[in-house]
Amino acid sequence: MDWWLLTFFIGAILSLFLPEVPALFQLFILLCLAIGFYYDKKSRSSAGLWFGALCILTQAYLYHNQLPRTVLDLMQKKQSFFVEGNVLSLNVTSPQTIERHSIKSNTVKFNTEINKTSKNVAQKKLAPTKRFNFRVHKVNQQLIDSPFTIRLSWQKPSIDVFQGDVLSLKVKLKPVHGLANIGTFNYLSWLKVHNISATGYVVKPKKNNRKMNTEQTPQGLNDNKLILENTSVRQQLFAQYQQLGMKQSTHQGQGLVTPHELTPILLALAFGERSTLDATHWQVLQATGTSHLIAISGLHVGLLAGGAFFIVRLFFKYIPLKDPRWQYIHIHYLAIAISVVFATFYAYLAGFSLPTQRALVMLNLYWFSRLMGIKFSPKRLLLITLFILLMISPFSLFTASFWLSFYAVAIIFLSLWRFKYWLSNGTAIWRFFKGLLIIQVTLTLMLMPITALFFQQVSLISFVANIVAVPWMSAVSIPTALLSVLLMPLSESLAQWCMMLSLQSLSWLWYYLELLSQQEYAIISLSFTQQIIVLIAGVTVFFIIYLAPLCLRHSVKQGTFVLLSLLLTIILLCKYPLSNSALSYFALSHSNLGAYFLPKKSNKLTHDVAYSKEHHFTPWQVVFFDVGQGLSVLIKRNDHAILYDTGAAYPSGFVMSDAVIVPYLHYVAIDKLDKVILSHSDNDHAGGLDYLLKNLFIDEIMSNDSGITHLLSGIATQSATQLDNINIAQKSCNPQQSFIWQGLAFDILWPISPHVIEQQSTRVKQKNDDSCVILISDLKGRKLLLTGDISAKVEQQLITLYPQLTADILQVPHHGSKTSSSQAFLQQLSPNIAIVSAGYLNRWKMPVAVVSQRYQDLNIPLLNSAVLGQIIITFEENDISTKNYVEDLRPFWFSH
């Protein structure tokens, strides 16, 4: 049985390596193979491989085909339509808006004792943007056969969005999509894990357009409205709990709501709601490696279940009950039942997240084995839990928490077995401290490799932090937080008292964690090479601690080593597929060869480059980031880099340089930029500069935007990085500033006229035609043209000024708009490849059809980042190779 379960798990993993989800008839063939192998006695033990793959791929097929055809047609046409369904997400109310967001429920009512001053201030503020998951049952008043889940954003919502309520909303949707860049968070996989099949926003009907066309909108649909107020129990309890925290934190005599700084931690412990945590909280938690303590998981569920079990046993043991009917009740069974009920209720409060599902499965398996007299070995318990979870939630295999939690449990079992003799000696207190020390040391060492793979960073102080934080939170902070939730329906005063105890205990612990997090060596970001080194070191330590003694006694089968090697290889390949393209990329990304210089004939476009024969050619890369409807290009050579444009920054706080550029730079071990060149000042090209200045060393900025000086002067001087960047060199973009960098010639072709640059100082915003156009050429004569957002008018001037201008690689001007990419421009350049950076199904439909057809007519391959994700061009000595995220870097169905 164990082998069958193990092969089931391996088959599920292997199914992730397919580039596409199989068709229905292919799944049927897979089912036949699985049944055939199962009924063949010789092959039955390996039938689990086929069943495991079938489980994952069937779920993938159902996921990709759950949207009705009518909805897909409306999304492709970019039309808005009405959906009806229920809200799945909690409504998290900020302290500033707690007066306006009150639940209309007889069970829970918010306190309205805020004075008029703060109330007026709150009413003047705009309602925040709400983001929530929504389960759709009707589309344009038509009941659909299979409900599906979407994720919506709603600016200035006219309705309080509470979990459980049934709403009718006018929406615009897109199929699920995410930015596709290596070394960054994969949002698309996250959407799939949560079974979200489309994303979009709520459309606010225009006042002058209330009467809609009856041909497009069914009768009666004319506004966003609440259909049924059906607020969930979880939402009611969460709102009541949040309000109790507000009451406790309100300053007497002032009427001002000032919540405790650690209230978000308390909400995470009690309800699994972590959206209220700010950047400061996450910085401390990540630096100290204690993020797992606020994610409701096995530790929290186990504490509640175990506590409930022992309290019930003590209650019936020491409190005399004279009623003879109690004698017919088996106290042990009752304690188990109450333990399971409390654990399930806590999991419900946490929204039945994946970690709580795992904890519930293991808890129920444990109690089932105890009741039935079945003895599960730790290995079988883990394998059965894996099997059940993959049947319940197959896509949980994509998540880091899945691997971390099971790996951590496995390490705990192995450590208790490996050091069983040492842990069994001494008094009970001494055994407890020895067990705590051993488990924490082994977890710290063994989790470091897998943490490095998933998060590209490791905490060097996690052991010192967790050796204190784990027992402290387990003994004080978590129990008092859980007790405050359980007491809330009975007595708000007792609940507040427990909240106060929990917050006070968290405050003392937080002071300790903050001191640790302030150390410079607290957390280290790892490049790809460093991640591999940490992984190899982790495997070596694992072998020395757990397997070496077995080898010396010759008591382990050779197959165990083969299986271990296979699993480690699969885990590595799931994160980093070592295909030929990946290997060549790895070699190039970490080359330490020096720069070189080679003479070229002087002409109007390039400068002379000094050359020495002892310098050899080193490849260079151009990375076109997938930044949606924007632009960001990295030129990289010899571990040095120049960034052309930074992508956008959005009012929500999402910044492309934070989400895409900086993580990639860490991934390839680049800690500073030699130059940042801004084509022009539009947000989709320059919005991420502020974040880069505050978080990365930059030697020089080249831009014609006069606002850069003001931006630099406005940066806070709180860190060495920021202080360094305040004195950064600044240059304008004009032909006189052309330069040589790492053996590459950067010729600035536009703006060419001095008076154009002078006019920039008086403009608030640069125009598209003022974009900085740069031609980059290497010693072999290969050329890359970066064009920004220039129009056909500038294109014509460029080919007039530079009649011999050509390019091997072209960045498509203005994202492929109809005002750019003129016929004459493309004919003269005659590029081998054109790359357009555009947003997925963007509202401007860029690249427009007429432009795409123009490239096709001229036999110019047009690569679109919205379709292919990140695109990497490698200029080798005698060749130019092109790789993209979807087809080469991560060619797996679950990642794109």
C-alpha cells in the first residue's frame, strides 16, 4: 500500500511537466492505462503513477473548461455584462472606515461612538478599492450549469461587500492571466490554486446611461445591487472581533481609533486574515523566518485540538457528576469528538485554507487510527494524508506551503526517530527542552534549502528567533488569541481581556524579533547559483544526519537511495527545469569573463571601441520583462546591467520594479545598475523609478525628464542605499551623451534637436515623440533598437537622418499602436525579430491588427510579451538565440 501511495504522489508530480493539458480523449486513454496496470498483478504496484497523473490532469482539464462559451465570447469582445452570485472573501474594514462599513445584522453590530470630528474626516475620504472573490451562479439573469469563481476589484463600491451576501454586479472580465517572469511570484498559479477562472472589475453604471439597450442587457438589470443579505457566520464573528479590537484601542476622551500595531497579527492568528499586515510586519517576519507562525496551520489547529481534548478529560476526571446517565458516556470518545469539532470550527474561521485542510486530515486520521485500533506508521500517515489532499485539492501541489509543511512534518518524524535514544533520557522537563532544541535545529537546517528554492532568500537568524518564538507563541500568544474568539459569543469583556493578554505577549516577543531583524545579516537574497549551492549543501547535511548511519549498518535498501535521488531531482526540476536553454542561460548569467573592446569603423551611429586581442568575446543579453502595458528592458553583460525604462506604478501600491525587476536582478546576482535610462516620463515607462532609487544602487540616470531632480531630492534619507542614490549622476538623453559600455556602443539617435531637449524643462510631462531612441551594437555588428513610444512621424525622421540605419532586434514602437511601425520604417530596418511589450487583452487592443499584419507581410516575426511572457535575447559570438517564458524557460501547463 505504501508503495502504491508513493507512486501516486510521484505520478502527480510528473504530470506537472507536460507543456499542455491533455484533451479529453487523451485523459480517457490515461484512465484505461491506469485500470489496465491495476488489474495486472505484476504491474499493480506501479498503477499509482497513472492514477496520480490522472487526478491532477483531470482537475486541470475541468478548470480550463469551466467557463461557459457565452462568457468567453463576452470577454473576448471586451463587453461588460451582469453576474449574480455570492461573495467568498471576508470584508476587512480599516480603522478609518469602520464607521461607514457597519454590518446590518442582528447578531453583530458595530459600535458608533466615534465623535463627529473623526466621523466627518472618515466621510470625506473615498471608499477604498475592494478586492474579493465572487462565486457566479447567473450570467445576465441566466442560470448557468456549472458555477465558477472570479476575482473582482471595485473602486468606490456603492455596496458593502460582505462574505456570503448575494449581489448582482456589472463586470468586465478577462481569462486568468499573470505576469510571466523567472525569479518572480507566479500570480497565475496562485489563481489556479484558488480555482479562480477569470479576473476583472466592477463597472459603475453611468448616470446619464441608466436606460440600457434591451438587446444588450436583460430587462431589470440597470445597476449594481444587493440581492440577498446573507452574511456568513465567519464574517459576523470577524467583524465583531475587529470591532472589539477597535474599542480596546480607542483613546478615552479623544474618540480617535488607533488600533494596536500588532492587531493585524492577532487577526491573522484568530481568522487567518493577513491582508491587514503592512510592509513593516512582513519585513520583520521574513527577516526572522517566523512567517509560518501567523499562518494558521498544523501548529495552531493541533494546539486547539489537543487543548480541547485534555480539558474535556480533566473536566470529567476531577468534577463529580452524580447523574447516572454520564456513566454510559465514554469520556474518551467525547473528548475526541469535541477536539475534532473545535479544530473544524477553527479551520472554518480560517476559511479552510490549504494548511488547515492538511492539519484537519492528519488530525482525523490520527483519531481514526486510535479509535479503530489501527497503528499508522509516520510514513503511512504522511502518504495517506498526501493522497487525500491531492484528491480534495489537486492544485495544492503548486504551492510552497504544501511542500514546506509536509517536508517539515517529515523532518520532525525523522528527527524524533533518529535521536530517539538521546531524547528518551532525563527528566520530563529536560526531555522537553532537548526535543525542542533538536527539532528546531533540524528544521532550521533542513528547511533552508527548500526555502531558498521557493523564496530566493534565507534567514540566518531564524534559529535564534524560532527557538524563542515557537514555544512562546504556542504557550501564550496563540492560546489566548484562540480563547478570545471562543469567549466572544459568551462575554465580550472576557474576550477583550484575552485579546489584551495576547497582544501584550506579542508585544514582548515583537520587540525581540525587531531587534533581530535589524541585523544586516538577518536575511540574504540568493541568486540562482547560490540556491543550487544551498540545495546541494542541504542534501549533503540530510545524508550525513539521517542516512549515513543506516549505510554503515547496511540496513537500508539501494532502492531507497534511488527513490530519494528521484524525489530531490523532481523537486529541483519543478522549480528549475534544466533544459538546454536553461543550462545555457545559467552559464551566461553567471559568466565571470571580463569585458572586451574591439575597434569598429567610425560612422554616424557608433563610436570607436578600443580592442585588445587578449580579450575574448563574451555573450550579452537583452531581457524584455513582462510588465503588462508598459516597457522595461535590461541589457546585461559581464555581471553588469543597464535598465531601459522601469514599468508602471499603480495607485493600489503595486509597482512593476518591485514585483518584476528587482526579484530578477537578485535571481541573476546583480546588486546594482550601472545606468537607468528613461525613454520618457509616462507612468508605464518611468513609474517604477522611485522604488528602484529607494531599494537599489544606481550609478547614473539618463533622462530628459526634469522631474527626476525633484524626485531624488524628495527621497527619504533613512538608509545607506537611499543616501547613495541622492547623489546619483544625472545626464540628459541626446546624441552628445552617446557612450561605450562593456564593449557595447550605445548611440542615442533621438531626440536629435537641442531645442527639443530645452523644451522639456518647461513641460510637466514629456510627449511620446520625445522618447529616447537608442541603438545598441556589439563588436560583431549586431544591433538592437530601443524606440520607446515614438510615432510614425519620428520614425520617418530617423530613417531620413540615418539612411543606413538597420537593426537585428527591434523594440516595437508604442506597444504596437496604429500611429507607429510605419511601412517605410520597417522596410529600412528589416529586423530579424520585433518584440512588443503589451498588456494581456489591453483596452487599446495593442498591438493593433493592422500593425501585426504589417509585420507579417514583411516576414518579421512579432513576439508579444502578453502571449510569451519574459523574452530573453542572447547575443553569442556567432549566433543570436531567443528564449521566452512560456515556450522555453517554464514550459509547463500550470505556470502559464
